[in-house]
Amino acid sequence: MGARRLDRPLGPGAVVRRPVTLRWDGREIDAREGEPLAVSLLANDVATISRSFRFHRPRGLMCATGSCGWCECEVDGLPSVRSCRVPAREGLVARSEHARPSAAFDLLGVLDRANRLVTPGFYHHRFLRPARFRKAYLDVIRWFGGRGRVHPGPRPPREWGEGREGGDEHVLAADVAVVGGGPAGLTAALAALGAGARVIVVEAEPEAGGTARWSTTDGGPGGSGSRALVAEAIDRLGADLLVGATAVARDDDILRIVGPTGPVAVRAPIVIGATGSYERPPFVPGGDRPGVIGSRAVEMLLCRWAVLPGERAALVGDDASTAGAARLLEAAGATIAARIPDEALTRIDGRDRVRRVRWIDGGRQRSTAVDLVVVGRRVPSLELPTLAGARLTWRTGALAPDLDDAGRTSVAWLYVVGSATGLGRDADRSPRQAEATGRSAAEAARPGVAAFAPGTLRGVTPVSAAPASVTAEPGGNAAAPDEDAHVCFCEDVRVHDIRRERAAGYDDPESLKRRTGALTGPCQGKYCLDRFLGLCGVGPGAPGGEAPGGEASARSSGSFLLPTTRPPLRPIRLAELAGPKDRA
Amino acid sequence: MTARAPGAAVRRLLATKPAPAGAAIVIVGGGVAGLALALELHRRGLEDVVVVERGYPGSGATGRNVARIRAMQLSEELCRVASACQAKYEAMGEALGFNILFYRMGYAWILYEADEVARMREIVAMHHRIGIRSDFLDHDGVLRTVPVLRGGEPPAAGVVHDDGIVHHDAVVWAHLEALARTGTTLLPQTVVTGIRRDESGVAGVETDRGTIATRQVVNATDAWSSAVSALADVVAPNRPYRREVLVTAPVERFVDKAITFYRPHEGWFNQTLRGEVVMGAVDPDEPAGLDQRSSWAFLRRTAALMTRKAPALGDLSVIRQWAGMYDVTPDHLPLVGPTSQLPGWWQMNGWSGRGMLLAPYTAELLASRIAGEAPAMLAMFDPDRFPRDAVSSTEQDRDYYRRYARAASG
């Protein structure tokens, strides 16, 4: 059992690639030139790529889109590189980080067994005496910290990376900037173009099209209609389609972008967020085991890279993407061992990889051996709305931006389309919302029409409604989340950590964020924000959050405040940010 | 006082609640200054204290700073008080029964230009005279002690001292848990909307949760202090300035000193216990004003300056940035004590970037002053030391060293 490479990819758009050899933790790995390093590792059945920060839990390829950070490793001496973002090439040298001796076999993995003792505040009442050992205690704590390694000394310029190093900031101007070049973003962009707006599209992947590039999901975004849409958009946008470029912040009405040509500033009064959604690990113990993989990542592995991620799969969730992944897995010869509704899953067993899933079926406990768990349940990407300080709401069980009929958030400059709206399948399958929003955005960008709200950036984020209770949490146990389920994966914060801090008297989200570290990891709450809020028990009128720009603290009835999302929206290397102009 | 505070007591302290009708003393501001003062007042037997906080405790500069606790300063008067403040932190963990992670990682000034080297030689001589054991390092010594600077702009010299950092949130929690065991009332999420005065001085504090009758008000709101003073018609020279910070993904231990340099403009970085590197490059043209938004210009400026000084830092990934406020006075020393402008009005603000370091010990001095004593060290923080029309301006202080020229020569 395990992952392996197939003879040929199952989807459209794949090209035959040259075999190359690279090094992983001292051993040679066969890879295909240009495929993501994380895919090369999985194809060689390397399930564990990294270890979690606090408890050294094994983690592997999960999202394959640079979001989860579970595939971070050292690449050619550069620390904490997301290996799903690095194209494989001959002679590349990668090694696992934060593990002794290696991610595959990490002696510090034993720490996880003490997770109820080594709580986020385990030091609060300890290590005070004798005073002469205090520094030594902290030296030990410091030894456990860190992740990657920095090698001192001068730095040669590098040719690869998520963005070119240095470089002057290019300044572009548009009426509407669309963040995300998938089907929804391109539909909105074409509609805005049609309405006479100057449009710039920013796409993080090296090519536009999103899922349409490789997905075979019938009738979904990967249908032939979508591919025609992508071709038309590429044709009509031309140089105004920026690929390999990630929006990381917005200030002074300028969208800040890091891309292959260095930092780019896009001055645009209106932004359309088409940043999609994330499959996220189930809210059960073991939800982060290597072998838990998002349904669209599974589709991509099979269709684009010809890698079978497991022989015997459990499907969690019943959306179109999970069904599409199931068909592909069966076509590749894998077995679908179980189809489990989100709320029925109770536990995923295994150590360095998934071994068994447990669920409840008609009141009975069931389990089966698997080596792959495909998760389809998606949550909207909330980075732009939370960065903007837009109002959020709960929609179809997930936290989502509160939108008016035109697709506009409560912040005048931000619109949202596609699966980032949380509108679910309907929005995904129909370009109508994206089209209408694109036209509205173009309209709003005309001088004198848009009412800008300067100063709303990075401000308080009121939420219009709250979950009735944590039992409504999707993707988890129907009754209540297990005490050992992860809330925040980056910081290994479990349900019992939140409960303990609440029992200690810290009840509001801001205190709980600081006390537990939840939401403060590199993913900044992509996967945990709604679960965290549910466990915080926040409801209308609850305190928390902070006020923007020194204004008086906002407390509006019927809403509560979220901890602030801090820019940048994805990690950026200092070398990428530093430009020769500033250096001079 | 080493027992854990019961959860119910902490919950009660942190809960939003209506303002009480009256109090002996109202402290406006629930940052490290206000919380430490509340605790010191309790120790002196002064009860019936209410702390009013507009956000959550520590939501201002306290929760946003990097908490360097440094005895080594540029002027003799600051060195003396900072040494006492550092000693306060050294003892704080045991005193409050809460580990605040005071960690002596060491501190280094890195010097690049001949004039600052000459200046620093005098300052190190002053250190030695008053018992601060700083060390002067030459170029090679700096690169040996701080190897991360190798390959960067060649440092001319450096000064190191055994200073430390604390965990700012832990300092807040230590105070909250200690306060939960006292009768102190904390009003979080409560905004002061007005100050009542009558012919004998301060008469009350108006908030959006009710009015508190009181004869004593302490303004511990730092960057917001001029606005709060204005509510009482008290004029203060303080002006708020934004300072920005970024933090990188954690890496294994590789920098052993908290680094600061002043040329070409002020910049600093250090590694935390978790392994993250926090850093910032100060904008010499930052305008005065309350603004806690983070800026792209800061990221670019900091990245450019840090990779110039220490190219290895270029490998690090920024995962988060934020901004906090400095409350700057004309002489960069805080205002701590009563003001002749209004009986019953106490200033405890204008920390000029040193609130985390100075506040806990200064709170001890101020509490004794409020109790009727006259601690000598407070004299230099006298809020009445400026002319009434004085206003801070950083214009004349673009050269960091010059801010301390008067203090050092005078």
C-alpha cells in the first residue's frame, strides 16, 4: 500500500516530462522535471515531509496549492520552502526540517504523547526556581523552537523561488483588479472588461485557469466550457493577466503583489476576490495524518502529474469534487473502501501515515483500513475579506463574506466571486454570479460612483451572525468535537487546549488567540477560523478584537469582532521584498 | 503569591461590566503601566481602584511590542533607572508566581560610522563608571559575536551587554492573575468619553458604561494620553508615532543578541525563544498621529535595510506584520507624577518607546508618590518640566544620538 507513479496521467493538458534525479534527506529520488517537489516526494511514497512545530506530528502533502504549509522543507539551503511550489529539477537538494534526525523518523515525535502536559502555557507557573537555572531552562525551550536553519554569510542571487528577488516595484493601474485567475475570476474579469473597465487579473499559479486546467469533474469548473473561457480570457487580457503573482497586502488603495518580476503595485479602486476555497482536514483526532489529502489535490495528482496517492481510499464528504476524485481513483485501479458523510467520521488512525478510518453508521461504530483519506468539504478563502475588515456571516455551515446582491462585501472596494463566496455548488457551477459581479465592479470603478472607505483596511471585523453552537460545526463529529481534535494545525492547538484556557478564565477570542497561539501560525487561520470561533463560544455582543487606526473600540450590537488578519497573506522572503532601489 | 488565580476570578476580572458609581482611584489604560500601577497600589494598601481599558488588557502598545528589557542606555540618568527596571523584571516571575520568560539573550549596538564609534566610547566609559559592564567590540569582535552580520555592510564596532527580553503577553497575564486575587476592578471594552472636574480638581470619569465619581485619575494611556488629557483640559507635549514590526517564520537559534543600529536610520532585530525573528526599520519621516495600520512601505524598507546589514536574513520569510504606537515626549523621558494643571490628575505616559521596560518599576515609584512619599527618581519624569506650549517633534532628533546629547552633557 502507498503512493506510486502511474504510466500516464488521467486528465487533459498533461505533458510528458523528462526524468530527473534529486536528493531528499540524503537519498536519491526519481522525479519528473517541472513537477512540484512535493509531488515527486509523494510519487516515491514519502508520506511525511515535515513535522509540526510544537509536537512534531508527521505532516505531508495535503492541499498542493501552497496553502497548508505541511510540505515545508529546506530546498537548496533555503529554509521552510513549501515544496508543492518548487518545480523539480536535476540536482535539487532538499531535506526535512525540525526533526531529529529526520521527518520520517523523528525522536521528538514522542512529545505528542505529552500534549496534555505541554500545553501552550505550560511554562506559566514553572521554571521559576532555582533562579540560577532560569537561563538554562529557557535555553532548553529555545532549543525546541525554530524550524528551518539559516546559514550565515553572503548570499548568491537565486534563480528560482516564489518570486524574483529584489527588483523595483512595477506600478500598474486598472479600474478593477481580480485576485484569482480561476474560472470564477476570469468570468468576472471578462464581464468587467465587457462593461468597459480596465482589468488586471492576478493569478498565483504559473498559469491561469485554476481547476479548469486539469479537472475532469463533469459539468464543473473543469468542463470544456471552462477551458474555452480560460482561452478567451488569456487572449483578451494579454499582459494584464499576471501569473505566478500573489496578492499579499493592500494599502493606500494599492494592491501589493509579489511575482516573478519582483514586487508589483496595482493601483485599482475596486478588487474582486476570486481566491477560491480550501479543502480542509476533518475535525477529528488524526485529521492531520499524512495521507489526508484534499479532493482537488487528488484530482490534480492523477490528472496532471500521474501520481496515485493511495491504493485504498476513504472519501469524506459528498461534493462533486470528491466524486470526481473517486472516479479517477477507481480508473487508476485504487479501491474506494468507504464513503463517509462529514459528520459521521470520528477518528483517523495511524502514525506516520493514515492506516484506518473510524466512523458511525446508523448508530454503529465502523472502521476500515485505508492509506488515503480524500476530504472534499471546502471552506471559502477569507483572506481578502478579513484583511479588508469586511463583515462575515455563516453560510451553508461555513464562515463566509457577507455579500449584497451585487457581490459586494461590506467594504466598498471589495467584491467576491466563485467558491470564495461560500455560496457553494451553485456559484461554482454557474458563472452568473461572477458575471453580474464583474459588471457591478466595473460600474463601481467609474469615478464618482464608488464610495471608498479609506481606513477600513486591517480594521475590526464585525461578524453579522454567530453559530448556534459548536455542534453545528461541519466536518466534525456530530455530537461535539473530540477533545483531541486539532483546531489550529500550525500551532497544534487541540480542542482541550481551548477548553482549558476558557476554564482558566480567558473567554474572548483575542485572549484565547494569544493564550493558545491559535490563528498565529503561517496559515493565519485559513483552516481554523470558524472552528476556533465556535469553540470560543463567541456570540452577538461578545468582546474581543481591536480597533483600527486608533479609533474608539467598535461594539455594534448583534456582531462580534474577530482577531485581526495581519498582512502579508502568504509568507514572503525578505530577499524577495528588498529591492535595489531601496538598497541604494 | 504563587498559587494560580482561580478561573472564576480571572473571568470576573476580564468580564465586561457596568462601571461602578465611585472609586478612590481610576486608572485609564489597561496596558502594562496601568496594570502594574493597580498592583502596586494594592500592595500599598490603597484599595478601591478601577482600571478602565478601551479594548482588552494589553491591546495597545503593550501587546504589540517586542519587550526588550535593556539596562544599557545612551544617557547616565536613563541607565540608572533602566537598571532598576531590569532588576524589577528579574524578580517579577517569582514575585507574581508567573514565568514571564525573562531571558538574557544579550544586546548589541552595531556601529557603522566613525562619529558614532567616538560617541559610543564615551558612553561605554559612562557605563563602566556607574557599574554597567558593557563591552566595546572592534570590527572582528562584532563579526565573531554576531556572525549573521557577515557578508553585510562592514560594521565599524559594536557595544554588547547582558540584557534580555520578556514575553509581553506573559507580563500581562502575570499581572492579570495577580490582580484577580485582589479587589481591583477592571473594565475592559470600556471607552472613556469625558472627565468631570470641579473647583477642587478631578471629579469623575465618564465612560460608555457609566460614570465613576473619583478624585484621582491616572492617565496611563500612552499614545492616547494627549487625547485623554485633553478631555480634562490638561495640556501635554506628547505626540503619538507609529512603529511597525514584522515577524518571520521560526528558524533554529542563529542570532544570540538583540541587535540595534542607528545608521543610516534606526533598525533592529532579534530572535524570539520560539525562533522567529522580529525586526523593524524606523521611518525617519513617520508623521505624528494615531495609526495602527501596517504598511507595505515598512516591509520593503525593512527588507532592504536588513538584507544590507545581514544578508542571511534574506532567507527568512515574513509571516506577519503589525504596528504599535510610541508616545513621544520632547526629551524622550516619560511623564510620571501629578500635574500642576489639575489637582488629582496623574500622568503615567509618554514612554517614548520604553514603556515595557520602565513601567513596572516606575509604577512602584508612582504608587509610593500617590501614597504621599516623594521618591527621588521620579523627579526627572516630572510632568511639569516642559513649558506649557512645548510639543514633541522628531524633526530636530533625526540623529538618534543627539536626543541624548543634552542628557549626557548636562
